[in-house]
Amino acid sequence: MRSFAQTPSKVTVGVNVPSGWKAPQPEAVEFSGAGDRLVHMVVTPPAKITAGNYELKAYAKRGEELFEKSLEPLPSLPTYLWSAPCEDPPFARFAIAIPDHLRVGYIAAENDAIPDSLRRLGVEVEMLDANALGVRRPEPP
């Protein structure tokens, strides 16, 4: 949560979820002026959920004002802000079939969440590096 207000304010933060989902109660966040506050909310889908896409939409309220857009500085022009809806990419539920004893080699990028996601699906993941691939690095001239 980011506030651009220059005066103290109290903001209520929440998330709207599809019917049948569980969301925490909106949370009050206080700001002494402009600044950031981390708000952690856990959303739970129903135990039996049909395949499809589902939207989660965050919001903030200050008094009667409702904010459903996010303001972020443009990377190339940090003094200018751009606006985007406060929604996560759609949550997708679909059937997946993983062959028994599936084993994959994976080359990860920094902070790559995919290997852990594959492990949660029951896939055996072996992390590969340059040595495992037999890659020779060029020698300096």
C-alpha cells in the first residue's frame, strides 16, 4: 500500500473475491504522511472449484473515497505516474495430469518460483548449472 498524501490519513484496505471464496476482513492502515505499508491478505478459494478464470480485486478506502487503481512511477520518467487497475492477473483453475515419476532438469533465473511450483505438483526437479550442462566458458584473451 502506498500513500502519496502529505498529511496523516487512515486507509482501509481490502480485496473483493468471487462468490464462495473467503477473504479477510478489510484492514485499517495508518499513514503519518506519504509512505508505504505492507498489507498481507490471504484469500482462500472454495474446496470444490470449477475450472475457469477468477478475478481478485484489491481496493483502498479513505473515508468515502474508493481507490481501485494503482499509481506507479514510470521507470523512464520517475516523476510521472501511470495508473492501472488494482487487480491481480486472473487466477486460473484447470485440470493438470502429471505422469508418475516425472523428472525434469531446470535452468533457473534469479528468484525463479517455477522449480518450487513444479515440486508442489509432485515433479522431481534437478537444478542444472553450467557444469551440469558441460558448458565451457570462453577463456579470456
